[in-house]
Amino acid sequence: MPSFSHFFDTLFSSSDVFIRAMLLTLELTVVSIIVGIVIGLLFALLKISNIKILAWISDAYVFLVRGTPLIVQIFILYFGISNLFLLPDFWAASLALAFHNGAYISEILRGTIQSIDKGQMEAGRSLGMSNSLTLRRIILPQAFRRALPPLGNQFIIGLKDSSLAAFISMNELFNVATTLGSNNFDEMTYLLIVAVYYLILVAFLTIVVNLFEKKLSISDR
Amino acid sequence: MEQKEMIRIRNLNKSYGDLHVLKDIDMKVLDSDVVCLIGPSGSGKSTLLRCLNYLEKKDSGQILIEGTEVKPGTHDINEIRAKVGMVFQHFHLFPHMTVLENVIEAPTHVKKVPKAQAIEEAKALLAKVGLSDKADVYPSKLSGGQKQRVAIARALAMKPDILLFDEPTSALDPELVGEVLTTMKELALEGMTMVVVTHEMSFARDVGDWIVFMHDGRVVESGPPKDFFTNPKEERTKEFLQTTIF
């Protein structure tokens, strides 16, 4: 085991590289979550639509994503997409992660949309609001609020899963840690350091989600 | 003066699977009238009311709203719904919006009323139902009676020609029933056309212009409250009235 002083010395001396890597991890995470929410919402709406074939498409998507390891999906998308279009590595990694997160997010949103009392839709409709207007103004705001705790959980999973982008040569946190570790023959120190950075990011994400939850729960108080 | 026919129902039928819940219903509602639908649970009152707002699809028969028959495809159902307001047993206020936002939601987004004007009208409506001081409160803060009065204001904000009430006081604590009935009485006096599914017999007797008694999916008897309550003709009506508390 490395000594405490060695750990802290390395922590500070490597901070420039790690902070740059942390920002990349954060970017990957934020982009993949935002795109993942869009994909997730789309497939959640397909799943609850009255048109059977759309619901099947959504089922197939969730089945494929949940049924295969993320690293396989990343490789397929990375080599696949890069072959078809000239896509920057960052976007290949982000989209692969978004595609993965989207399946889980769609299941979360489908559940919360369906959990909203059907009287809410009837109330909107009885006021002359269209189906889509009621969905947008009445149902989705409530569904998102109810989805926030499980979404927050999924965001944290997404953050940690972004470490797999290391395998398509993104210089995010995990890649930097393993590279520095093997270059300096000091893997353990750098793995402990990278754990600290992940914990900081998770703490940050947790705070953001909690703030959102507090802001959105105003109507309950 | 001849009253205009606001709602006319002919031969309305509705089933859920094997369950025939509305059987050959004929009914009419005249302008400014308060029609009370009464009868035991499961008699089809609420289903009938929901058919009037197209929340339930009829199987056969005709529903004419202000003289026109509405068919999906040729009519915009949303437009009809804006003319026929609905108040629900369980209020169904929008919990993520303040009272004022609940009331202005449909006018601003469906009728595209300018926000300032919608707010002004909403405040007048809230004053009318006695809740001016609750405009900026969320529904979770309100009592059941207050919630139902907000729901009435929300329905009125669309300036409907007809207002449907689906057991508006059934979910309320007994001491809160009065305030909602008072608001409904005021509306009736102003000449609002109302169809009310209710178990409040004294309301039906005192405020109703016409009583429709339903049993087992049929209209068994109907008439003005004076005749209906003092001199019912049908055996089934007599039985029902004997077991009912006023």
C-alpha cells in the first residue's frame, strides 16, 4: 500500500491532468444523460402509445440494450458509427452511452407517466385541451417530478459507466488513471486518486439532483 | 318564452363488454335548467354524464349539443369540450400548479387568451367562489371543499354553456358539502345550464328544475322535483326515495 504522504503528493502533482480528465468525464456524462433523456422520453411515449407496432419498437430497443453488456454496445456503436459517418470519438462515446442510458430512462419515465392518475388526463381533456397539450402541460411535468429520484440514481450509474469510454481511447478519468498508473508502476495510488475524483463528481451530481427535487416539490408543501 | 334545447339525447346505448350500462336513454336539457341525475350506485348516471363530454364513447344513439350532433372527424371534440365543462368527484386539480395557474391554464393554452386578461378573469372567478386569498397557493394546501370550488372556477374559466357535475360532493367531509352546494346554487341562479349527478336529495329538490331517476341503465322516471319527490309514479322510485335521507 502507498503511504499517505505519497498518496497526497501524487494527488496534488497530478491534479492538472486529472482535472482535465474529470471535465471530459463530466462532459460525456452530461451529454449522454441529456441525449438519453430525449431518447428515453421518445421511447417511453412510443411504449404507451395506442399503436402496437410503436410499442413493439420500444420493447425491442429496451430488450436489446438491457440484454447486452454496455462495453459490447460501445464497441459496436464506436466501430459501426465511425465506419458509416466520420464521427468524432467524443460523439461516438457520448451517443453509445446515451443509447444505453436511454433504455433505462425510458423504463423509468414510462412507469411514472403511467402512475399519474388518469383523472389528470380527463381533467385536461374536459377543459378542451388536446391529448398532446395535456400530456405536455399536465402529465409530463408531474411524471418528471416523480421520476427524479430514480433518474438521479440512473445519472450516477451513467457517470460511472462513462469509465468504459476509456476502451475507445477517450482520455477520461479511468483511462488517465490506468495510463499514469502503469507508466509510473504505481497502479494502486492512481486508482485511489481516481476514486476520489469519482466520489467528488457523484457528490456534485447528488447535490444537483437534490436541489431539483427540492425546487420541484414546492407544490407539496 | 321557449327555452333552447341545450342537450338532446336519443336512444343512447353503451356497454362495457357484456355489461349493458346505458339502455335506450332519452333525455333533454333546456337552457338555464338544472337537471339532477339521481339513482342507486351502478345505475349508469356517471357513465351518462361522461358520454355528454365524450370521455366515454357511446355505442349507438344520438347526442345533440346545442342542436348539433357531434361526430369525431367532422367536429373538433376539443371545441365541444370547451363548451361543456366538467367538475369531477375527485376534483382532479393540477397539483403542480397554483390555484391561479390551474384556472388560467386552459384559457391561455386553448383559447389563447392573453395572460394578463386570463389572470384578471381568473381572479374574478376565484372571488366568486370565495377563494380570492388562495390564488397563489398549491392545491395540496386546500380542503376538499376549497379544491372543489377551485375546480368549478377552473371549469367556468372556459366560459362553458353547460356545466356537468359528477358527484361533486361525494368525496367531501360532511361539514364541507354546504360550501360547494352554495356555490352551485349561485351558478344555478345566474342561469347556468347544469347537469348534476348527485346523492344530495335536498339539493335536487330545492335547486333542480328537472329530476331524472335512473336504475339499472334506464331512465325509470323523470319530472319536475315537486311531482317527483311528493308523488312518484313508479314503484322503483318509491322504494328508492324511502331509503334515501334528505
